[in-house]
Amino acid sequence: MDFSGIALNEADGQVFLTVQVVAGRAPLESVTLLAWLLEQGYGNCLIHTEAVDQAALDANTSVKPFVLLVAQRCDAAIQVHIAPDDMSATLAIVPARGGEAAAPAMVLRALAAAGVTQGVDYAAVASVCEQGACNGVVVARGLLPEHGQDAEFEELTSVQEDRAPRVDEHGLIDYRERGTIVVVKTGAPLMRRKPATTGVDGYCVRGKVLPARAGLDLPFTGQLAGAEVAADDPNLLQASLTGQPVRVQCGVMVEPVLRVSEVNMASGNIHYDGTVQVDGEVGHGMKVQATGDILVGGVVDGGVLEAGGNITVTGGVVGRARLRAVGSVTARFAEAVQIHAGTSIVIRDMALDCELQSLNQIIVGDASPQRGRLIGGVTTAMMLLKVPLLGSATSGVTRVVMGANPALQTRRRALQERIEKEDAAHTSLHKLVVHLTSVGDPKGVLARAKASREQAATAHAGSLAERDELDRQIALGRSATVQVGVAVSGTVDIAFGRLVAALRRDYRAGVFRVDAEGEIVFTDSSGYAVPV
């Protein structure tokens, strides 16, 4: 091909085509001119094909020399994108066209120019540079802070569960019987405290420090009865006396344990600040009062037991005995006695002509699922009565009251009175603030009045929240059930609030409850429900 009068010149990475007018030169085609550019070593440059086409046309027709830009060398194009949360940076590389290829140093300069100073992944940078091109590759990552852990408390000995009842989503107490006492000696390790950690700061790719939140460094609860912090280890709690370890928040206390063979006229009544274990019987008319648990290995025959924790009687309770516990009461059998419990009553065999009252649940006959009975007397529970056989054809009326929690109702009434007083106080303070604002405050009491009003509003809001929680707990009583494992016989009255069902015929195994329409229904074991 005749390229006479045609020359290529490069300046500052730009390639120019110079065409002189030459008579008799063979016609020039754009394809031929493009091939010539490639032969001259400009194939890896950015070719301006439209300019090449125009040069071929003008070379054949122009009567004047001309110069056109037909190609140019382009360095690799690097674009950095930082995520909106500044926690990552991505890279896009357009490959070089005859110019300088992307190199790690070039990429690092681009990252720095974009503001990326932390968390650069140098291996990723080297990899994309080796590939020559990429799109959306993460080359820098921030680090989230690692927040500190709260102080932890590790029990070093078997302890009595915290006596605060645990209620599940159905309103039932998670009851577990505890028939033995764990005793620790003076100096025994009770609990180890693991101090809180400060955490590790994080950072974003722009270099901003993301501070870690230090863990809550809770100490051992102060003034733990019967326990003390070890002299040589501030994170070790040990017993300062011999007794029963009881878990409390952020610690373990040790209750002294009084152990006696029997409670009778010889021993006298027992009044003890701690836990009492009676190996034998509690005799008629004798009294045992304890701030902790009471455990009786024999029978309670007409005695009085009052416990700040739980009461467990291995034998029976008879002879018009009276038992009252803040926690649970467990006995083998009961006849003609009064039992009040703050959480659960469990009679392992049968209960005859008793007054039973629990603020949560009563379970009778769990040790005798086919012959355990509840006969006569009055049984009151908030959430659940579970018994194999309810009533008897040969006894008097067996009365059952469900959904009743006198303690909650008493608290609700007292709280409502407090709310009404708080509301009246807040209203008075608000009127005072409005008055002083409108007529002036010559004595300078407006600021104090506003502060008092805010305090009253905060207290009132707290009381309303407390009332809502009480209402929620009381409402759980509407889902109370009487679960019968074998049968109902004889004369049985079941009351759910103001609804009363007088059962005068036998029923098989099933459940009594109040349905959505507000009627007492019985659902048998096959799931068939009928109004009572």
C-alpha cells in the first residue's frame, strides 16, 4: 500500500496522523489505515476509529495537508467507592490502553486520595492489579468495635435457687422440688467474679475510631449475710459461716441451718433466722418459724409452719396443721389442714378436706397419677389445679376457685389509690405553673414548681406502667385451667371468677376452662368441648 506523504507522530501520549497532498497516490481505505496503525505498534492504544475513517476520506479528497488525532495512550483508570457507613471501600479499575497499568502504589494513592486510611487489604490490592481490571472489589474493611463483656458470676458450689419465682409465658411457676439442704462450711468458696472487660475499639476505613463500650463491672452485692470477699482475692466470695447457700443477684448468701430431731414440748417452738431442718415430726400445737426454708423429715401433726422460703414435708400434714410459705409447699399427703403458698402447692398423694390456697398452681397426686385425690375442702389457685381424681361420691362438696390471686388484687387496689393521688398532685402543680407563667413569679418559685411537676409526671408514669404489668398478671388468671387426669365424681363446685359450675354428674379425664365466649367448658381427652 502506498503511504507516501503519510506519517504518524506521538506527543504526550497522543498519536497524530499527518497527511500531505501527493499526486497519484493510490486511494486510501480506513481498514488499511487502521491496519497500518496496528503495525506501527499502536494496537494497544485507544484508537479513535471515527478519526481514522475521516482521515482515510480526507486523504483521498483534500487538496490541503491536514493533521488528525487518531489514537492516544490511556493509563489505567481507578475509581474508589466508600460505603455510606464508611465500613468498606470498593475498587473499580478500567484497564490501561497503551498507558501505565494499575500498580499497587497507584491504587494506594487513589485510596488515600479518597480518604481511605485504615483497613486496607493489601493482598486484594495486589490481586486486582495483577488482573489489570476489576469492578466492585472490596479492598478495605472497617472493624466493628468488640464491646466489653459484663462482669460474670460463676457459682463454685451447689446452691439453693433464687427464691424469686420464675413465671413462664403461660403464667405458671417453674416449680422444682428441693427436698435436701446443701450445707457449706465456713471458708468454703461460693462464687467467683469475672471482672468486666473494656472491649476493643474498632475503626472505619476513613480512620475514625469506633470506641468500644466497656462491660458493666458489677461488684458482689454488698452486705451478703453469711458470706464475705476473700482477703487475698477480691473476686472470690466465700462462706463466713456454716449454712445453706442461697443464690441472690450478684452473689450468694449463706443462711444458717438449724437442725433438730423433733419439734415437741421438749424442744419448744422454733423461731430461727435461717433454714430449719427437722429430722422427725412437728407435734400438735408446736410452731416453727424460719426466714429461710423449713424441711420436715416426718409428719406435721397439728403444728404451725411459717417459712420465708419453701416448706417441704417428707411425710403428711394432718391434725388441723397450718402451713404458710412465701415460696412453695410440698407434702406427701394432707388431711384437714390449711396450706397457703406464694408459688405452688404440691401434694404428692391426696388431699382430704383441706383449705389450700396458692398464688399460682396446685398439683395433687403427681406421685399417684391413677389414685391421687382432691376431696372436700376449698382449693384456690391463680393459674392451675392438676389432679387425677377430683371429688368423691361419698364426701361432701369439693369447692374449687380458679383465677384468684388476692395478693395481686390487694396490690392493684393500693396502686390505684396511689395513682389517683399522684394524678391530683400533678394536676395541682400544673395549674400552679400555668398561673405563675401568666401572672408573673415575684417570689421565684416557678423553677421549683416546674421541677416538682416533672418529678410528679415521672412518678405517675412509673405507677401507670406498674399498673399495666399488674393488669397483665391478673389477666393471666382468665386462662386458668382445672386438669383432671382420671375423673370427676360426687359434688364439685368450680368457680372461675364470678362464673360457677355446679358439677353434679361424673366426668372423665379432661380440662375445665373459660372459653372465648365467657362460658365454662369441659374438653375431654379427645378434644371435644362442651359447655358445663
